[in-house]
Amino acid sequence: MAEDKNKQEGGEEGFSLSPPPEEEKKQKAGAPEWMCTFSDLVTLLMCLFVLLFAMSTTQQESYKELVESLRSALGSQSVPEAGTREGLTMHAVPSEEPTENQKIDELGGMIQKEMEEIVSEVRELVLFNKLGGEVSVTKTDEGIVITMSDLLLFSEGGTNLSEKGHDILKKVAGVLSKLAYHVKIKGHTDSSPIASPIYPSNWELSSARASMVVRLLVDNGVPPQYISAEGYAHYHPVATNDTAKGRALNRRVEIVYERDSIARQMAGMPAGEKP
């Protein structure tokens, strides 16, 4: 009995101390088992990011084609879904072409910017030449008005340009010659009557002064097809004719850029057609 017991104990020791077979060692060699799951996860994440990138760079045309395809498949009417009250409505894709209102707003912004640039250039000219009391520029709803005193340009009752007026108009022409918009030169007088063989009334005097300014501007680079002369006599006063100061303000020459003229030019419309 003792020998059998020793044999059993010895057999158990021999079994427990025996080295593992070579096949088991080979099976445990290599990457850990969790690497397989991790590789799958990384691959799925890569696919997800590639898909997100592709969706973010989808062009508008591709999107429109997709929507049109869905519209043809599902119809333009509401498609009811199970468990919901409302159906799926396919909305039309906004057109890439600007609407008429958008075009008008864009044109209005361009006109406003152009008018501000013209006013800025003329004001800079006035400040540089210290002409604050004799030349002014204003922007109105109708357009831009550059007003020049007759004392700066002409002698009393005459149409010959003074030396100072000649020099100032040449500088003004340097600004106006850059613009391809129609400009009106308007002559104005006060209400004092004039009677001479050359100028029977203020109509002739105001028209002659406007024409003289036009000739000088054209000679200094302003395109003749974009300029015209108009005489208004004393019928468009800006002050009272009862005082000397008021009459001095009324005797003036105006260089006018009308807003409609700028709009027609920018819109490529012929003269006389409204934008």
C-alpha cells in the first residue's frame, strides 16, 4: 500500500512538473487578442471621418441632383411616415441666380458707394485749395451737386472766366474726367434784371455761363458726350433775392451728377430708360 501511495504521489509530481508541449507555445505566440478588435475600431473610425469629409465637400450641383432624385422618387407632396402626424415635404432648392430685388439692392449699394467716392474727392479738392466759402459739394436723394459761386468764376454780369475760376475748374475737371457718367452744368442768376445787346435776359446769361464752364471742362478731359449745359435764370433760387447775401448765393453754377444717370450707366441702360 505504501508503495502504491508513493507511486501515485510521484506520478502526480511528474505530471505537474512536465513542461508544456511545443504546440501550446506556438499557439500563444504573436499579437494579443485585443488587437483584432482594436484594428476593427480604427478602421471604422477612418471610414466615418472619410464619409464626413466627403459630405462636407459636396458641391451644390450634387446636392441639387440628390434632391431632384428624391423628389422624383417620393413626389413633391407630403409623404406620411409611420407614427407621425406630418409627412415629409420636399422643399425646392433655392436658385443660385439672384432675384430681382437682390439685383436692385446690389445696384443701389454700388451707386451709393460711387457717390460717396465722388463727394470725398471733391471735398478733398475744396479743402486743399481752401475754397470752403466758394465751392461746396452735397449729396442728396437726387444725386451729387457741386456748387460754385459766380464771384469765383465770373465778373459781374459777364461770362468771361476769372483767372482763379479758370484754375479751379481745371482741377475740378481732373476729378470729373475719371467719371463716365452724364453730368449737367446748370447756370443760375439772381432776380436782378439784365438788359444788354448780348444778354437780353437772365435766361441768356445763365445759359452762357453754363456753356462757358462746359467748354473749359471738355477742353480739360471731360468727355463731351457725357456733359450738357442748362440755364435756369433766376427761377431756382436757394435763398431770398431781397438781400445782397441771398442774391450772392443765388448767382451760382452747379455741376450735377444725377443718381438716375449713374444707375443707368452701371446697369448698362441707354439714356432715358429708368433702371
